[in-house]
Amino acid sequence: MLEVNNFNAIRISLASPDQIRDWSKGEVTKPETINYRTLRPEKDGLFDERIFGPSRDWECYCGKYKRIRYKGIICDKCGVEVTRAK
């Protein structure tokens, strides 16, 4: 079994300008920030999870994908990537 903390080699490279442009896409279409009932960011608002990442670890906005086994998947329903919330 492969250990997560045990590495034989690591490769680090610079991101190309095209990759950086692809990562930096996001559009705000509503002035809302946070839903006062759920305390979660509003979809298409200033703190949209599609732009800034999920608010909960390993969970998309709509809840279709929950758990670490869906790591890296972009939800087709809400468009949020399943990753760590930082």
C-alpha cells in the first residue's frame, strides 16, 4: 500500500500563462454575499463557491458529492470542485 507521506520523488514546474488564465475564471452576477439562514455563500454571488472553492471539506454546494472519494470532481449540477475548504 502506498503511504501518503512517503515520496520517492517530486516534480515541481511553473504554470504556463494559459493555465493561470484558466484557473482565474469567475463571474459575479448577483450582489448577494451569504444566505442569512444557511450561512452559506449565495450561488452567482460575491462569495460563490465556484470561484473561491467549497465552504465545507470534500463537499460540493448542492450536496451531490460528499466524501473524499470524489476528490477533484467538478459537480455537473452546481459546478463546484470537490476539494478541501481553506
